[in-house]
Amino acid sequence: MTWMVWTTPTAIFFSSIAAMLAGMTLWEILSPTIERKGFLPISTTRGDRLFISLLSAAFIHLGVIGFTTLSIWIALALSAVWLLVLMRWG
Amino acid sequence: MNNKVLNNRAWLLVLPMLVLVAFSAIIPLMTVVNYSVQDVLGPNARFFTGTEWFHSILNDASLRNAFVRQILFSLTILAIQVPLGIGIALIMPKRGWQASAVLILITLPLLIPWNVVGSIWQIFTRGDIGLMGWGLRELGINYNITRNAGDAWATIILMDVWHWTPLVAMLCYSGLRSIPEAYYQAARIDRASKWAIFRYIQLPKLTNVLVIAVLLRFMHSFMIYAEPFVLTGGGPGSSTTFLSQSLATMAIGQQDLGPSAAFSIIYFLVILLVSWVFYTTIMHMQKDKNPHGGA
């Protein structure tokens, strides 16, 4: 594993992604998702909304890192709020 | 309610593929993410740099220019190859030995390795020995791909159109062949014009293959490397240096593993976003057209 040059932040990052995927699987088993239409222009399933929020979170982080002097934690907080909004009303 | 039993155990059959993809894509990608937040100098000398590489990559003027060039290139070749491919597919013979002969002829460029395509065009466009370069010069046109950025661009686009339009044409041809004859009979009864047949029968039936064609061509062209590298080497100056060549220079030429890892991730995210938007939009358009599913 040393060749993968792990760091604590990236390990936490990948563990949370893995935990999200496992959680989504469990949620799907307990109550299968129903495709529906929210404020997004397309009808989505739960997994679609998670994918959209993770992808937009990546771009929120890039925007904050590249073009502002704000802390990365603000980007993380924004992404978390966006994820919740999207999962509930998207 | 339907009585279909949903059996998710079928997903277990995907496991072997998942293991393969983990080794060939997921683990390497995770390693790239790890590299992107560090300055790795050797097996035992590495420093955590956080978001520094991302900041410098996003604010690098030459990379931004390469990005703009890349977008321009992909849009240009899509705008040429998709209509041209449809046009070629429409005039291709439909049956008999002519159909096979034409198919083989137009497929030939696809069989040539990318480096060789670059070499072919490099020689073809030389002013002293190349047919095209020499011919244009004899006609009094000041054509020189190593000196004029415009000539270099035109040649790269021409080369890509020559190399990849056959793919679009073949996909469209297979799409056109799968339209049942009954549609054309109905159109003849209505005395539909050629344009109306194209607009209301052929084009809608081509949507599926066009999605694949646009996606494939976009991804290919967005990652183009070997052909312009051999043809122009990214020059004159940096006028034809595209993203993957900038990445290769950074990662292999300068051994800047941290910055190039950050660059790779940004590059990957852009491709992921564009492909997803393309795919979703077109799939969504289809769902609107026939809400009960089916093609």
C-alpha cells in the first residue's frame, strides 16, 4: 500500500465515498427508490441526485480553491448543504 | 402493479468486472488523487501540500489557453464530422457488392494507428516532398504548418476529419439500415419530400447512434495526443498544444507528479461532466418523445 502514498485527508475522503455508496445500497434494499421530478429539469432517482451533488461538489471545491481565497471548509460546507437540498428537493 | 420480481442478486455477476476495473482504473485513480495533494520526491520523501497544486494549475495561463484550444478543437471537429458523417451515410449504396466495397473503403482510415496517421500527414504536408504541401506551394499559396498557426490548425482539423468521419458515417449507416421499410412506404403514400423523410423519419431514428457518435468523438478529440504531437509537435509556438500534450510534458518531461496529478483530476472531472450532460440531455429528449419507453 505504500506505493499509493496515502494521506489522512485522502483516506478520509475515499472512506466517506465508500460509506456513502454502502449507505445508498442499504437504503435501496430497505426502501427502493422511485424516480421523481424535483426542481432539477430532469426526473431523477436517489442515486442520480447523489451523483449530481458529488460532481457539483467537485466543481464547487475547484472554484473555491482556484478563484477565491476562501477556506476549503467553506467549499465543503456549501457542498454538504447542496447535497442535502438536492437529495430532498432535487 | 406488475408482478415482476426484482432480483438484485444478478448484480453478483458484475463482481468479476468490478475487480478488474478496480485494478485497472479505480486504484490508479485513487493513487492519482493521493499524489495531487503531495509533493512526492521519492519513496521516503514526501510532503503534504494540500490544495496548492490545484490552485496553481487553475491559475496557469498556458494551461488555460490549452483548455480553450481544446474546446475549440472538439467543437470544430464535431460540427464538421457529425453532419458530414450523416451525409456520407445517406448517399452510401444500400445493398449489393457496392455496399460492401464502399464500407471497406471508408473504414480504411480507422485501421491506421494514430502515430502513423500523424506521420502520413506530416509527410503529405511537407513543402519539398509532400503531395499536398508541394501542390499548394506550386499554386502560389504560402502553406507551411511549421510556421503558420492557421495552416497547422487547418491541417490538424482536416486530418481528424479524414481519420474519424468514417466512424460517424458507419454508425449512421447502421442506424439508417435499421429503419423498417414501412416508414418509407408511408412517406411515399403521403408524397413526403426527401427533406421531410430525412427530418421526420431518418433523423429521429438516428438519435441513438448519434448520441454514441457524439460522445465517442467528443471524448476522443478531447484526449487527442499522438496525431498533433507527430504532425506539429504542438507548434508553431504552442498554437496546437492540446491538453493531453501539456499533461504529458508536465508529467513525463518535467516529472512534476503532484501538479500533473492535480491537472489529471481536473481534466477527468471536465470529461465526466461534459459526457454526463451530453448523455442525460439526449436520453431525456428521447424519454419526452415516447414516455412509455422503447426506441
